[in-house]
Amino acid sequence: MLRTRFIALLAVTALAATTSACGSDDSSDAAPATGGADKVKVGVIPIVDVAPIYLGKAKGFFTKQNVDLSLEQAQGGAAIVPAVVSGQYQFGFSNVVSLMIGQSKNVPIKAVANGNNATADAAKDFSGLLVKDSAITRPKDLEGKTVASNTLKNIVDTSVKDLVRKDGGDPSKVKFVEIAFPDMAAALDANRVQAIFVVEPFLTSAKAKGWKQIGSFAAVSPSLQVAAYFTSQQLLGEKADLVKRFSAAMKESLAYADAHPDEVRQIVTTYTTIKAEAAAAMTLPKFAPDMDKTSLDTMSNLLVQEGLLAAPADTAKLFQ
């Protein structure tokens, strides 16, 4: 499925390279006509990871940078990447794996701000690999089982494979199916899958069912950088100052979110269906203002090991 998506993505990229009509029109729409704010659309996913950008908008951090921000929700980073390349969004939020795979296929993108990181506590992360069957007690037990991932060949299934391998198992014997985060618990309840890998706000409600956690992003790497905000190389070339201002607003938003967890919990209730009581019980990610180069290189090496990259990603070039 991801292969099909990236074929379509590359077609979009080629189109953007051969005709400037679509990209130029979108860039014009985003530019201030007479000194007004730049209108910016950002593709996001309705999970706790993107709380800082919602919080930054509410706090006026983007307005201060002369950015008129609007946020549109999608299922995952693999869908957001082509929308950014085509100019549908000026910026997007994506897991770092989708960005690295995109770079390997010459997709013209650049990560411009950190997204979020693991908590450094493998047992208390904002993510979790959960099972219902009491006979499954460790990642190795997932051999021959089916695991839900929000999109295929992204940071979720790559992390699960790493956990299985570290536990002495064979990740090639694990089957993955694509299921959106909000629908994973129902799939496990109905025994359509034997494990799910979810993030907040879905992790806490799933664990409340008594399901066992056998892994997390933090178990892959303590400070694993999970995602980043990115833009197209075209927008970066045409609107470098806008990219700089967006990045500055994101950096302030991330620092503020990390220092104000109660406000993060509150803002999550405004763009997801989670209630305040459940939000209060959530484990939050680490919202670091800066990207984690060591973590990015770790993930890049995992992708080479899984055969998703032929060679390590040029993380210095991809991540600003």
C-alpha cells in the first residue's frame, strides 16, 4: 500500500517539477497581499503528538510570527507528505520514517521543526504495544500474529519489528495491517488483530481494558524522535522567511507545551474526542524544541536493516 502511495507521491513531485502552476498558485495564496499575515495550512494527525501546534496557535505564537494558521487532520504522515509536495498544505506533520523514505525517493521535502520524542521511560511512554491474549507476554510472541499499524512501513511497524528482533524473534514472521489509531482498540476487541501499537490519547483508554503492554517507542530508543514538521523544497526556496517564522513559532510552541502539561491535556480535548478525565490520565510525549540527531540516525539504521532504505538517510540534509 505504501509503495502505491509513494508512486503517486512521486508522480505529484514530477508534476510539480514540470509545471509551476499548482505550486505557484498555492504560494501566492499563502503570501500576505499587503503586509497581512501569511495564510498557512498544516496537515496534522488527531493525536497527542500535535498538541504543541494547537497550543501555539491558541497562545498566539504563530500570530506573533505573522502566520495565519489553519490545521487539517489526516490519518498519517504517508498521506500528508504528497499533500505538502503538491502545495495543498504549506507544512505537514509526519513520522520521521515517512520523511526518510520520501527523501530516498527524491521527494523534495525538508523537515523544519521537531515533532515529539519518547519519554525515556520504556514502561511509561506515550506509546504502547498492547496485547489482549494473556499467552502473549513479550514481543517475540508476536511471531505468526497480526499487529495493527496506523500506516504501513512507517515508524510504528518499524518499531514493532525492532522490538521483536531485540527480543530474539523474527520480525519477518509478524503480519501488519493498516488501521487508524482511533479504530485499533475495536479491532483488538474483535480479535481481528492480536496486537496494536497506539499513542495517546488512545493508549490510556486501551490500557484501561486491562490489556498488557509489551513495548513502546522508548523501548526502541529512550529519546526516540518520532515525528517532525516539514515543508516542500519549493516553498523553502520561494518563502524562506515564512519557513523561518513558522519554525520559530513551532520551537516556542514545543517549549511551552513541555513546560505546561496541564494545558497540553486541555488542548487535546479540543481536537480529539477524548474527555477531560481521560486526558488527565494520559502520559505525554517529550516536546523538545530541537531535533535529536542521534535518534534520527538510529532510526535511519533500522530502516536500512529492514530493507526500507538502501543506504542510511542523509539526516543532516533532510532535517534542518
